[in-house]
Amino acid sequence: MIRAAIIGAAGYIGGELLRLLLGHPDVTVTAAVSASSTGRRVDGTHPNLRSLTDLTFCAMDRLGACDVLFHAGGHRAGMTVLPGLLDHGAVLVDLSGDFRLADPVVYERWYGVAHAAPRLLPTFVPGLPETQRKRLTQADRISVPGCMATAGILALQPLTAAGLVAGQVWVDARTGSSGSGGRPGEGNVHAERAGAMRVFAPAGHRHEAEIAEATGVEVGMSVTGVEAVRGVQVLCRVRLAEGVDERLVRDTYRLRYADEPFVRVVAQRRGLYRLPEPKILAGSNFCDVGFALGGRGREAVLVAALDNLVKGGAGNAVQCMNIRFGLPERRGLDFPGLHPN
């Protein structure tokens, strides 16, 4: 059995990691670390886990030995916590934003602070199986991309890698409230969030740096908070290269994702769910990608959707763990989502 421990286990991502790992046939959870909830039962904070575990949250000094250590703490926490755990003997999987960008100068530009452990940045492998599978088989330090970055990369990468996109890309993302985490804040209270479609990043969201780094194209990005709790949907507006038509776009997607266990091409001409819709992906590790052509066939809107807490976070991390330890990628991640929801 793989011994897994979670730092930041009281948060939404930490709760999803617990949900997935407690149901994983090859994993035993040895520690759920939370500085704010030490001594409390895990199922008091994550009530969906009632009867599934008797774990209590513990302090960092009770972490103990493990084979894989997930860090689900906030941004700027990973770069201070993880350097002290490099000799712990475990595979490290970081879900914060601290090791997603390889260049410390780029990191400081987007996160507003100097990186506390710049020498470690190049040692982390991006935790996106669809683009990094071979490297992940031997990676001891893994950095899971942001939820909107994951959706944007999976929508864009097949076309950019094939040279089918010309010029700058604009990514318009919509995200549910769970993407802001569980801590109270002025913009998170129900009276302010309910019924709102708030453009909280009209330009320059930090995930655009991740998308640009992964795809090699110039990216602009806007983000809108919507009333949903879970879910991310991105619309990537691109100009197609000369000679690219709908059939080539469709064939490129189908060929690229034919053998991917968690990416589905959804681009139908009819039906209520003819393009990717996060509503039906709640709880699942799938990312659906699709497209529609406009502008007399010279422009395209690439669409991707996922659950921000699963394929956009904890599920992606577990998928990376499965690859690293030589397990089938779908192990512990078979939940298909809900409909109706």
C-alpha cells in the first residue's frame, strides 16, 4: 500500500484529496495535517466523509513517514514549507502555485513576491499527465497546474503543437466559488456572490503565464466568477493558420486525445450538451474539450470544461501519483460525474 499524507487537509482541495485517497484501493492515508484544525475529526470539516474515516487532523510535527506527500496549502506557503521536507523520503506533489513557473523572475511578476526557493523551481515536473506523462514516471517533485490553466492548456495544446494557430490567443474563463477556497472574504459571502457574474480579472490573471509557458504562444486572459460552486469553463479565441478547416481541427483533437483516459472531445452539432459543460463533470476527473468555427472559418472558439477541485486539482494530483507509482491511471478516479445535477 502507498502511504499518503496531506498538508492543508482542511481546505477544499485537501478534502477532495481525502475523498479520492480514502477510496483508492492502493492507498492508505497516514496523516491529514492542518494547523487550524489540529485535534478535530476530519469528517467534522468534510461531512461527506462520515463513516469513511476516523482520522483527526494533526500538526506538522506528527506528519510521520509516507511514500507520497501532497501539499494543498495556499499560494506562497509551498515555497516555505516544502524545502524543509525534501529529505522526508516521499514523492512531493504540490498543489499551490509556488512551483508552477520555472523562472523566478516570471514568478515574482505574477505573484508579487520574490520566490523563497528559486533553486527548486527547475526540479519540479508539471503535473499534467497529458503533456508530461513520461517525465512523471520518475518525478519525485510534481507541481499540479492551476485549474483554469489545465483547461486552457488541454484546449490549446493540440492545435498549437500542430502549428494550426496564428498569433495571440485570448482565454476567457468562468469559475465557481470553490476556486476561491474555503476562507471567508469580502467577495465570498453569499450576499455578494449569489446571482453575480463578477469579472474579477479583466486582464492579466496569473494562470495565463502557465498557459503561455506550456503552449509557447502569447496569451491574454480574463476571468469571471459565476454562481456555480464547482466548475471551470474556458473559451479560447484563436485565429487559425492558413488552410486550416473544421475537419483538420476535429481530426487533430481526436488523434491527440484518442488514448487519453480523462480527456473527451465534445463538439457536436446538436443537443443540450453539444459543447463542454462543467455542470455534468462535478466530482469527476474528466476534462471535456470542444470547438466551434466562426469568422468565415478563419477563427475558432476552443472550449474546455472540468471540475476545478478534481481534474483542476486533487484528481489531477492523484492521476500523477498513479503514474509515478506504476498504477493504472484511472485507479481511484472512475467516478463519471452527475446528471442531472
